[in-house]
Amino acid sequence: MSIQKKKNQVYKYFRKDSWPEGLYQRGNIFWVRWTLADNSRIQRSLKTDSITEAKDELIIIKSGALLGTVKRPCKQSLKEVLETYWNLQGWRDQSSNKTEKSMINKIVAHSKIKTLEDFTAHKVTQYLMYRFNLAKELQASAHKKLKKAEKEHNAEDIKEAQQVLQSNEAKFGPVSYNGYRKACVTFFSVLISNDIWHKENHISNKVKVLQEDDKEIIYLERKEIVEQLRGITDLISEAQNKYEQKPSKYNARRVRRLKTLFSITATYLLSGLRRSEGLWLRREDIDLDKRVIHIRSKTIDGVTWKVKSGRSKKVKSRIVPICASLLPILKEQLEDHDNAWVFPSPEGLHWMKRNFNRALRSL
């Protein structure tokens, strides 16, 4: 290894090679270049201006290169990585992908991110806080303008202030912040699970979550619940008439799907279960004799589902009573099929959240 020293005291420690390896300085900070066992090359900042610390880091990198523990940089460009990611996420609902794509593209464009290495937690946090603070400023100025315009009875200023308050820029609150954060976390989680990126560079624990305002719980009266369920019973009657007039697999499947949607909607409204709790119910979880539903964690076909208590990650099983109105609905649902799932999908499998949401929205 040759040691070079310039007049301005900038040290360069390079191995004599076509691609110079070793330590070098950018300003006062030491950087390193090295070739790994698979012939891929790394070039990174050591984030120190001490020559002693830099030499120690170089020794660690050299030993890691021999053992294969040094993570190689992503060879794909950011554009190629994003295309790969959207292909991997092709199974998702198109509207979800469109929204997430818009979020990530806004972060990349605003932060001028050109490589995956530049897609850091610091830049994500910087962008999100910029949007969050901008929304606060817009709301404050719009409210001030609205208050003044109302006193002066200025219709144009009132309209302008209301438009600002209804804009996406002014609505960027904790919910939007956490939505953008979740999109980035999902992006890196998929890349890591497909060996495109390194686990230690995940941003999930480095971008904080903002506290959201608790939404007011709305309690429905019995009349309102009956009205909600009547709409589904009308659809079931129409589907059954179509099936009787023209028997087919499609019409039979539609009737079965609507009956299941009616049963699970009634269970949600009359017992207060969460969405995932209803979709993960098994036959052994329902005791019709004692009139109770057991909400408990379970592992089915290698997939584990855990009960959560509110927003916390604490696992807590519980028992939910079955009211007199819900009892005959659950009894009919269990007698209607012999599946292990209480509310199976039309294919007879576990009903995934995204498919269930799509079916519910189609009503």
C-alpha cells in the first residue's frame, strides 16, 4: 500500500490498482473504497476526520470483505428499483398502489433523491416535517384571512380562504404524515424481504410516528343497524331471484358471498369486533351454547395472527358475548357451510383484508 501526501496535508491511502482502494479524504472527512469478495465495489463515508479511527474502520471493512459480511451497495438505479417494487406490489389494489406511488414520487422529487443510498430516514423526516409545518402555516393564515373577511363581508376572500383550508397542502396533518411514513416503511420492507436492500438500513425505527387525534366513537341505535342490514338482505333477495331464473356458478357464488357479507357485517355491528378479528374467526372460537366469541391469537398454515389491545402492541385475548339478535345469524352461518373459517371467502379460504374491503365496497 502506498501512502500519498499532498501539500495541503490531505492523506490518501491507496493500493496500487486500476481502481484505487483504501482511504481518502473529502474535505476533512475520510472515505473508503474497497472491492468485496464478489468483485462488487463499495465507496462510503467513514464519518470521521481522525486518521486513527479511519484506519481502524478500514481494517474492519477489509476483514468483513474477506468474510463476506460487508453489505454491497445496490447496483440498480433508483428508477429500476422503483419499477421492481411496483411489479412486486402488483397484487395490491390499483388505487392503493397509485396513492403510494404518488407519495414516494413526491418525496423523491422534493428531496432530490437519485440513488437508493440517498433515500435516508433523515431526508424522509425532513420532507414530512416540511409538509406538516407548511400545513400549519397555511391553516393559520387562512383562518386569519377568513375571520377578517367575515367581518368585512368580503365574499371573494371568504371563498379563497375556504379553498386554502380545503387544499391538500393545508390538510397535511398527523394522519397524512403517518400515511407517507407507512408508504416508505412498506417500500423498504419489500426491498429487504427480496434481498434488494439491507436490513440495517431500514427506516422504520428512524422516522418517528406522530400521535393522531382519537376519533369519536359513534354508537348506532337499533333502527340504524336494521337499516344497514336491510340493504344487504335486499341484494341477497335479488341475487337469489337471478339464480332461480338462470342457475349458474357465478350467480351461486354471488349469493354465497352476499350471505357471508351479511353475517360478518351483522357480527361487526352487534358485537363490536375489529375487522381482522372477524376475518380470523374459526369454528372453535364460537361457543353458541355459552353465547360467547373467543378472540385469541392463532397460527394457521404457518401464518400467525395476534390479538392487539387498541393501539398498543400488547397481545390480549378476550371474550365477547353474543346478543340475542346475533345468535340466530351466527347459527345459520355455521350451518350453511362446513368450512373451518366462520366467514370464508367465496373460494372457501381465509378472506384477506384487501379482498374483503373490495367486496364490501362493491355493495
